[in-house]
Amino acid sequence: MNVMDIFAAILICTSAVPIQDCDRENALSITFGPNSYSQVDLCQIEAMAYIANTGLVQKGDVVKVYCGPRQQIYARFSKSEKHG
């Protein structure tokens, strides 16, 4: 991967969903991080900081971050691909 190719999808699920089961199908909200990164760990840390400052996460919500190549993240998590 080239520098700045890693991008984040941030899923917010209800507290009734165990974090390992929080996915595209049961997320209350899916948003994308505002930046690209060169390292997965930096992507995950900054995505969590970003979502914490948006007001989208309510007390008790579960937040799960997926980081990967931009095209793969958009293909997997874009609203146009969400079922249900």
C-alpha cells in the first residue's frame, strides 16, 4: 500500500450487539473517517477520536472501526451496498 492509502469505516451499534458482531447489517450508523493514513493503528486511533467528537455516539453504544484500502472500505460499507 502507498502512503495515505488506508481509510476508516466507523460503525456504531447498539449496546445489545456484542462488539465482535457489530457489522454493516446491524449498525445504527456507518460513517467514514475524514482522513487517509499510512498505518492501520494510526487509522484506528484517529477514527475513534474523530467519532468521539461528532456527537453521533450515545452512552452505551458500541463503536467498531475497520481500516483498509479506500476502495475496499467504500465497497464494503457504502450505504448503496447496505442490505435491509
